[in-house]
Amino acid sequence: MKGHARSLAVRIALSFAVIVCAVVGMVGAALYHATNRALSTRADYQLIARVEHFRSLLHDLYTITEIEARPRLFETMLGDSQDVIVFRRPGSTPFINVNPAHMALPPLSVVPVARRVGLDALYEGKRPDGVRMRWVAAQARIGNSGEVVEIIAAHVMTQEARVLSVYLMRVWITVLCAVLLTLALAYWVTSRGLMPLRLMAGKAAEISPNRMSTRLEVARAPAELQGLAASFNAMLDRLEHGYARLLQFSADLAHEVRTPIGVLIGETQVALAHERSAPEYRGVLESNLEELERLARIARNILFLAQADHGQKHIDRERIDIRRELDAVAEYFEGIADERGITFEVEAGGELVANAIMCRRAISNVVVNAVRYAQAGTVVRMRGHEDADGACIVIGNRGPRIARDELARLFDRFYRGDAARSESTESSGLGLSIVQAIMRLHDGRVSAQCTPDGWVEFTLRFPCGVQSPVVPA
Ligand SMILES: Nc1ncnc2c1ncn2[C@@H]1O[C@H](COP(=O)(O)OP(=O)(O)O)[C@@H](O)[C@H]1O
Ligand SMILES: [Mg+2]
């Protein structure tokens, strides 16, 4: 997997290198452009100054004959060995012609004697090899004679071009160095920055079913990773809790089925020890059947709980009349209630939204407990009403106070109180777990409390039926 995935550090370093390349490149280009402009402007002003200088020389100092006698004088005044200076009478051949590259003179409009040479008089040109040139032409008066000559001057920007090409080279080298340096630094910095991630991975790798207690250090993680570390720890908490429950559950399950299986084996062995009569065999089989039914019931209940735990149970909900439901349950348990001299008192109204079968099962499980664990000869109170949050059913019976920590454990799988354990055949300790699972499936909840005036109360709270579509009853 590692081979395919591109490293985050490499990715970040590359991104930074691209950014730096763009930024440095842009700055370099801008500076190059500015330098180019500055050099050109300076060259232009120099060219203009030179022409003006020649104009005043011609006017103040020299006659044409004197100039013709010293052609080299003007050559030394030029800016570049390639520069051009041409003096001529209008329309005739030049009397001074410094033009080392023998360039053809472009058509130029000549600045008249009366006007100063300005930037607007300059012409842009190119030497055949591509180097830029600036041309200018101006008239000059010789002394006071009134004779006018044309000065044509040109500057070849060879030096400027050389400076610029060196400059360009430097820009490229700078960009290259910046990119390489950024790559190296960004990679180093990011690798260091990602260290906590690697530490976290190391910690996570230590976790196994036997070592579930390891946790990531949230406080020491960088801000960006704290959320991840916290979620990871929360996930571990849930896993650890679930794992512990699973261990407890399998231990309880083994414990629970061991007794009936032991009884089955014992009775069968005893029966097989001697030749028995048919009624004796029948007796053993009947007793065995009872144990087997008990085992089957446990298996069914465990299967139900397992499915509920996995959220595999699909539930169709419908509207249920609370009063009618409680009456039906009371009627069903009238027989066993009578045996203990217990009567029901139903006080209910409104509707609730739930799965009919599961709702009946949950209420029955609570009511059968109430009947079984209530003091003989008392009343079991069944109340129910609809309210803004949904509906609420409270089953109460008179009985001894239950300690607070025991109250919470009543809903644990296989938990049984002392009274339940003594009459072991009926009780398996799964009844309230199933109630809880059913209430969870309905997004509701169940709770138990003891009131100060001696009631043990179980409250089933059903939410409004808005979450899932309601099938009309
Ligand atoms: N109404 C009640 N009054 C007193 N104790 C109760 C009541 N309902 C449940 N319990 C206690 O909770 C335990 C768990 O109940 P349950 O899960 O239904 O298992 P079971 O009824 O099979 O023992 C019971 O063994 C009993 O000790
Ligand atoms: Mg029960």
C-alpha cells in the first residue's frame, strides 16, 4: 500500500515549490521588465543629449570644413562602437558617416532647427541580428551662416542587451535555486510536522484485544489532529466497552446453559443406570423436555437480543390505543396474578406509535415481573398517557426498596435478583434486557425507580412516531 500512496510531505513540498516558482518567476519577470525600461529610457536620453550636443558644437565651434577634417572626433563621442552618426547637407551624400555596421538609414522625419529634440522624435529599429536600435534625425545650423545640415544618429543597444541577458540568466538561476531550496526545506519541515501523525499511527498499532486500554494523547497532539485523536479515543472507548460486554455475555451465556445441560445429563445418566419402566422413562423425558424448553427460550431470547443489537430488526409501527393495550395485558396475566392475590389497576388514555408485537412483549415482560416480585395481595398499577414527547407507560408494584446501583443493573443480561434466583425455572434474567432492546429499537427508553412511598416503578417512554412512516392501524 505504501508503494502506491504518494507521501503527504512530497505532495506539500511539490505544491510549495510550484508556488515559489510562480512567485519568484513573477517577481523576476517584473524586475526584468522594469530594468529593460530603465535601460532603454537612459539610452534614449543619452542619444537625445548627444544630438543636442552635436547641434551646439556645429552652431558654436565648427564649420563644415573643420568637421570634415576631423571625422574621428565625433566617433569618440559615440556611446557604443556600433553607434551611427551621419552628418549631411539635406539631399546630398554625408560628409561624416560613422556607420560601422553599414546599416541602411530608415526614413526619418527630421526635427527642425528651431525645435528641441524630444523622446517623440525617436524611432525604434532593429539590427539584422535582432538587437534593438534607436534612431533620431535633427537639423543643425552651422555657425551664423544660416547653412543647415542634418544630423542622423542611432544607438545600438548591444550593451543593454548584454546586461539584460545576464540579468535574465540570473533570474532563471534564482528561480531554480529557490525551487530546489523550497523543495528541500518544505520536505524537511513537513516531514517534521507530520511526526505526530506517525507517533499516533505507532500508538494505534499497539492496540489489540488484550491491550485495549491504550489511548492517544489528545492534549499533546497538534490542534489539527486533536479532533482525530479524540474521535479515535472515543471509538476505542466504545470498542472496549462493547468488547467487555461481549466477554461478559459469553461468560454469562456459558454459565446459564451449563445448569440446564448439567441437569439433563444427570437425569439421563441416572435413568440409564438401571432398566426402567415405561412411566419412569416418560417421567424423565417430561422433566428433560422442561429443561430443553428453557434452553430453547434462552436461545430465542439471545437471538432476539443479538438481532436487536445489530439493528437488524425492521420494525413496522402503528398507532396503538394505550388503554386497550394495558387492559389486554392485564387480562392475559389475570390468572397468575390471582394465584398471588394480586389485582391490576389500569388508568390510561391516548395512543402511542410502536410495533404492536414488540410493544406487547415489552409491557408483558415488565408486568410479569411486577406480578412475580410484588408483595402478595397488593395492587399492580398500570398507567399510560400520551404527551408532547410521545407516550409514557408506568407499571408499578409494591415491593422492597432496590438499591440505586442494583436498579441500573436490572437491565443487564442474565441479571437476576435473589428472589428470582430461588425459583430458577421461570427466570432467566433476560426479560428486562429485552424490554431495553425493544425500547432502543423504538428510539425510546426504559428506566426503573423506587418511590419513597414503597412503589417499584418501571417507565417505558415511546417517542412520537414522526421518525418513521406510520402504518394506520
Ligand atoms: N417489579 C420488580 N420488582 C422487584 N424486582 C424486580 C422487578 N422487576 C425485575 N426485578 C429484578 O430484576 C431482575 C431482572 O429481571 P428480568 O430481566 O425480567 O429477569 P427475570 O425476571 O428473568 O429474573 C429480576 O431477577 C428481579 O430481581
Ligand atoms: Mg422477568
